[in-house]
Amino acid sequence: MSEKTLTRMDLSEAVFREVGLSRNESAQLVESVLGHMSDALVRGESVKISSFGTFSVRSKAARVGRNPKTGQEVPILPRRVLTFRPSHLMKDRVADGNKA
Amino acid sequence: MIRSELVQKIADDNPHLYQRDVERIVNTVFEEITEAMARGDRAELRGFGAFSVKKRDARTGRNPRTGASVQVDEKHVPFFKTGKLLRDRLNGK
């Protein structure tokens, strides 16, 4: 595997090529997509993007954890975590694209 | 929130853009991320999270109904890890 990393810069470049807005505005729009998604998730909403996947927020109960190095018990407070469930289409495309 | 609501919010913020351009912008973002993973690349969006591809080894599975064993080939699956900033925001930090 080549293992390159796509960043915000690549996304704004793609938007710039696709829509023909300025590079600066393209970057702001990419930020705005991520920002609106984050805001919805922080409000506790799921974000469902058809043919991509679903981001949902789950609440986890408090539990007693342990520092694996010292063996000391530490309380883990109740918290909210984000999970991403890829759509079937994405799973198929990722599986097909990475076939040996 | 679904894709069309996301498009609407961005359209509302940017009244100078055509709705269909906003749709193309949103679609491009998700399409680029999917294409990166289909190539075996990562997509790292600081503050939001990182998409990567994980390899699942071949294994002998079992049909839970009949108990018959089935060979499951090696495969690659999409994986998402939440970014630190978003994780903290979810917990009111």
C-alpha cells in the first residue's frame, strides 16, 4: 500500500477544481462542511450521509478502569463517543479498491 | 442531519452560491474521502477525525444457523477515529 494522506488542503483543491471558486473560498467551504457536521454531532444528532456512512453519538456509562502499568484503579467518567458506520457502498468500494 | 440538510445549511450561509454548486461541494468532499480509502490512503482532518483502511485477515467463519464452516477471504474495511477536538467538544470541554 502506498499510504498517502489526504488532508483539508487536498479537499479544498478538489472543490476548487470541481466548482471553480477561489482557493480561499473553497477552503472555507470545506471547513464549513466539517463544522456543520461537528455542530450537529455535539448537539447529539446523528449525521447520515447516504452512500457514505452514518456518524452517531453514543453515551457510555461510568466504569472503573485500571492503569495497565501501575495496576492502579482509576474512575472513568460517563462520556459521549462518536462512532462511524460506513455505508455498504463505501465498504464495497474500499474492499474492491484494496484487493490484492 | 442528512446530506440534504447539510447542503441546506451551507447554502443558507452562502446565499451567493447556486444550490447545485453547494451540492457539488458537499459531494466532492465525501467522494474524495471515499476515493482516498479505495486507493488504500488515509484521510486526516485535524479536529474532526481520521479515516483509514484496516486489513481483516482471512479466517474460517461459521454459518451460525447451520454450523457449517465457511472460508472468509482477507478484506479491507473503512475505519474512522474521532479527532481530539471533536471528542472534547462532545464532552463539553
